[in-house]
Amino acid sequence: MSRPARPALALPPWLAHTLRAQRGPVPWSAVVRGALAAGPLLLVAVLVGRASLGVVAAIAAMLAGINDRPGSRRVSVHRLGVPALAGAGGLLVGTMSGDRLGAVPLTLLLTALGLFAGGISAVGPVASAAGTQLLVASAIGAGMPLPESGWLRALAYLGGGAWLLGLRLALPTPGSLVGDFRFDGERDAVADVYSAVADLLDAVGTRDATTRRVALTAALDHAQDALTGPRLRRYASSSTERRLHAQYAAALPLAEAATALAWAGKAVPARASEGPRRLAAAVRGNTHTGPLPAPSRSAPALRALDDALLHAAEAFDRGRGNRDLHTRRRTAADLARSVFGAGGREYGLRVALCFGASAAVAQALHHTQWYGQHEHWYWLPATAVFLVKPDLGPLASRVLCRAAGTVLGALLFAGFAAVLPRPEGLIALVALSGALIPVATRHFAAQTAVVTVLVLALVMVGGEPQASASRIGETLLACAIVLVVGHLPMPGQRGGGVRSRLATADRAAHAYLAHVLRESEATSARREADVPQMPYEPNPPRTAPRAVRWTLRREAYRALAEARTTIALAAAELPALARHTEGADEIVATLEQLVDTTTACAVHLDDSGRLTPWHTAQLTELLERLAQERDRAGLHGPRGPATPDVPLAG
């Protein structure tokens, strides 16, 4: 008789997240930019006798390199430029306050900066990166005595960030020789949308359908971001860009039809995915589509898919069409809701406490000569800033990775410092570390190790003695501070970030549902009045119902993806923190089903003009389940007055 197999050892979520690393191809373009960023800046500064300014510029280039992620050139202007501006401002404030204020007023000022930066970090990824650089640079300005004035340091910092941004805009990337090289990131992003549609169609009726639908949402989010970056003119100014906008707009009805097919769960013919794949190849190669295979038209969603393919082929061949990106600019009220909402308040308080406490401890240790000959006390508060950021992973994972990465990086640097010639060997080490940052960002511990080596090399070139041992001690102290503050009770309910994301997703999902149901009522009213139905238009004017519907659909899926990411991070916290958001994953799963069902209803409405009782019953069941899950999780209050009433009668 065979023995039963032993169950595999399941790691706790917080430990499993610590051991998990991202995978993917090596971003060689970013590696080259990293090698040409901090190292050459430092070399030039040393050659002209301004090593301290070179250190500041190299730190800015290093922080910009951490934010240098795949994407379009236009998005990189926003992603790299805004944090660099915030960092320059933080460096100026830190330098001036460090020179003029005593320990207590300086600590209070840094605490206030932490509250401000933590609040704005809730707005989004770019705002979070800007808040991080604001605090790190202010700590460096206050805790790194340099001979230059604050304005000169701020200009050097801004120059370092601008140098890497210039490299990002000027250097070619793989595939950039196809068409206009300025839009290679946009082209890849739009092509990925069509590939994701094809993958979803292949997965219809299988267990992978939900995963592929999530991947399609991510591809649409990425393409939307790539095409809506900052611009000098309001509208696309070149034929290449206008063509890409039209190709993206043509993908939206395809994505809608594919989502409806996945919701129905019935497998579709294999040739259904051939058309989107050919469209993806046409975008990547900047070529015409050629003939597209027509899918079966036996169901409303298949008929919608066929019509969307025909109109996409027309948009591709003519190079024009509806270029609406179906986005809405965030209003001041939206930004204020993010900053002053539950998530922004909770995060702002924790950042302020961590940053202020670490700055106070660092100054106390500095004034008591714990540092010995080291005059720089910025490492402790700067480390606390990275540790307290929730978008870098759960708290326990961040602390473990930061501690391990700092110990490894400090030991590696101690070995390098013992054998490398100065300063040329250290400058080469800075260039090598800059090249490794794009690869090391896949795991927080690896990134910490590389950054530790780079920063220790920089400050040694700037004149500070070897400081590996003290950096390890300060990092461990920062880990302890953040762990304590991270578990302190705060005013209001815990899990404010999750509740805020859920509230946004809930409002977006119900706004989308209400719009589709209003479409249903309007169509039924036209039929009863014997008003002829308008022909199907996959690319209607912006004011038409479908344009509004696609905008609301994009907002709903984007909000759900952001909520899902926040919930996954919260679930991987230590049990003392994770328990405050239990049940949130069930709520967001039901919201996703509600949005999927709404999409299927919209496609059926386009085909037949009215919803069936079965569709209405599905929506009613999901809304009732959603209310029950909110009550069980104690999250029944996030919707607020902004959530519209959803009529389901008839």
C-alpha cells in the first residue's frame, strides 16, 4: 500500500513575497542608459574639480534610473521629469533648512514634508515617485554637508535627472528602426493590445480566460498611458501618431467583444484569434493588414467581433479614424479625494512618523559622535523613506529585502574599496552599478544591494571615508523604526489604501453599469416609438453613447486592476496587518464579474436592442452578492454619495 504524498510546505504570504522576483528579458536599452548616466557625470565632475556636484548629479541620475521602466518616450518625460523636479526642490529645502535650523525645528520640518509627500503619493505611481525623491533629496540636503550653495546643488540634481531623460529620448531602442523611432514604445504598446485580444480569444471556454482578460486590461492600461503622455500640442501632431491613436481606438470594440465571449464561456473557432494577431503584426511592422479571416457570426459577441475586425482593417488601411483615447482628465476633486481620503491620510501619517523619527534619531546619533568621523547622517531617514513605501511590496518583505540587500551591498563595496584605485576605480564601479540597476529592479533586495554599492562609491569619491559598517547599522535601525510605526494604530479604520481603491473601483463599476442600463432604456424607448435603430458604428463621435461607454469601461477595468494590486500587497503583510483587509479580494472579484457581465450586456444590447431577463437576473444576483460581501467584510461604506443608483427594473 503506497503512502499518501506529503503536502508541499506552504510558505506564509509575507515570506513567499520576499522570495519572489520578476522575470523577463534583459532591458538592454535601459542597461546602456544606466552605464552612461551616473558614471560619466561623476567622471566629468572629477575632471573639472567639482566632485561634490558630480556626486549630487549622479545620485539624481541613479534615482531616475530606478524609475526608468519600459514604455514610450512621451511617458518617460512625465515618469522621469516630475520626480526629478520634486527631488531638486527637496534638495533645496533640505540644504537651506539644514544650514539654518536647529535639530528640533529641522525634525519638525522634515516630518511635515513627510506628511505632504505621503499624501500626494496616493495620487498615483508618478506622484509616489515624486514624493520619494522629495524626501530622499531633502534628507541628503540636510544631512550631507557640501561646500556648494543650495541653488547650485539643486541645479546639479536637476541636471543629473535631465541627463538620463535626455538619454532616454535620444538613444534608439530595439525595434525603433520600424517607422518613426519616436513612437516605438507606443507602437509596441498598441500591438500588445491586439496580441492580448488574440490570447483571450484562444482562452475562451478554458480556465485561463480570467487570467487572459486581466492581461488584456493591463495591455490596454499600458497603451493608454503610452499614448496620453505629456505633449506640446493638445492633439497628435504627426501622421504616425494619429495612425497609432486610430489603431488603439479600433482595438476597443475588439476587446469588448472578446470580453463578452470570455464571459459567455463557450469556445470559439480557432480562426477568431487570427485577425487580431495579424493586426498586432501590422502594428509592429508598420505594414498593412492584408486580408483578415472572418469569424463566425452565430452569436451577438461573434457578430460584434466580426464587425470590429472589419472596421479595424479599414482604420489600418486608411491610417485614420476615431483617434479618441477614451480618457478623462482627473479633476481637482479627484486629486483631493486621493490625497485627503482614507488611503492618503493613513499613508501620509505613517510616512511622516517614519521620516520624522528616523531624522530625529539620525541627528541624535550624529551629535553624540556615534558616527565617528562621518559627518553625513542622511542614510537613516533616506532608508526609512524606501521602507515605508507600500508600492515596493508588503512591509515585512520590504524590511527583509532592505536589510539583506544593504548587508550584501556594504560587504561587496568593502571588498571593492580595498582593491580598486581611487578615484578611477570607484567611478568605474559607479558606472557598472548604474548599468545593473535596470536588471536589479526585479527584486528589492538586489536593487538595494546595487544602490548601496553605488552610493557608497559616490560618497567616497566625494571625500567621505569608507562607511560600510555604519551603513549596515543605520539600515537595521531604520528597519526597526519602520516596523514599529507600521504596526502602530492610526486614527480611523486600518487598511485605508485598500478601502480607498475599493471605493474608486466601486464607483467606476456602477457608473459603467448605470450607463449601459440607460442605453438599454433609451433603445427600448426608441423601439416602442418606432424610431429606426442607428447602424452599428465601432468608432462613433465622442459624444455618442458608445464613446462614453468605452471611456467608462476603461475607467472601471483600470480601477479594478489598481484595487487588485493593492489588495494583493495587503494580503502579503504580516497577519496583524493583513487581517484588516480580509474579504476585500472577494469584493473586487465580484466587481470584476459585474463589469464583465455589464460588457456582455452592452454587446448584446448593440446586437438586439434590449437586454434579456437572463442578463437582468445575472446583474441582480451580482449586486446582491456584492452587498452581502461588503457587510461581511465591514466594507459596506466605501461607495458614498458618488455611486449612482442602478435601475434594473424591466
